[in-house]
Amino acid sequence: MVLGKVVGTVWATRKDEELVGMKLQIVKHLDLQYRVKDTFVVAVDTVQAGVGDVVLVCSGSSARQTAQTKNKPVDAVIMAVVDKLDVAD
């Protein structure tokens, strides 16, 4: 899993029919101090996250394990909106 911040939305009017109805979000990776990194991923949003939300992203074959993405051509999925991090120093 990767900690990230939703920074935008991908609009694709023409896409594989297995992806119709799925919201695609651009997520930039974060470090533990919530600093945005240069890396990003486009992920299917299964939890109604919005721009500015801190989220957990799962990728690879595990991304196809949610009810919405099961057996779909998906490599990354937003599976949680993060409320708080508790990090020991």
C-alpha cells in the first residue's frame, strides 16, 4: 500500500467497457510528514475520495480484490481515505 494525496481526476469518455462508471483519480505519493513526492499513480476510486484527500492506494493484483474492481483491468485502487497517522519518532 502507498500513502498518497488526490490531486486530480482523469476524464476518459472512451475507455474499455469494464471501466465504464469507474472514477479515475490522480494520486501523488506522500511521505510520513505529508510531503508530496514527484511520483504519482492513476487509481480507480472505490471510496468516493476527493481532490485534497489523503488516501491509501493498493496496486498490482491486489487492486482487483475490491467489489468494484474484481476481475477488471485495474492496477491501482484507492481503498481508504486516511483520517490520521500516528507515527512514532
